[in-house]
Amino acid sequence: MSAEEPLFRIVRGVPTAEELAALVGAIMVRTRPAAPTAPAAVSQWARSARPAGAAPVAGPGAWRASGLPR
């Protein structure tokens, strides 16, 4: 592709300057890399009441400890 060759050409019709600007804008937005999305914030309400790693451990008295508050 040479420097004089256009990137695209109009095959049919006679577009106005505004229509060409809209087409170029749409092409530029479409070819731009997508921005990474921020992770969704987890609300305090949605979090579990128990902290991570508070799983009951097997052993003597584990069934009783699993029902006690931490």
C-alpha cells in the first residue's frame, strides 16, 4: 500500500462532509484498542460475614466450634 493510495473509497453515492466525518469517526473508534475495565466493587452487604480462611477445622470439638461466633 503506497502513501498516495487512500485507506478507503466511496463506491456509490455522493456523501456530504458531515457523512464522511461520521464514517471516519466510526472507523477510528472501532479500530481503537478497548480500554481495560475496572473490576466491580464488592459492597459490604454482599461480602460474607465470616472472614476468609475461617473454615472449621476437623478434629475433636469441631462440630461445636463451627456454630460458635468468631
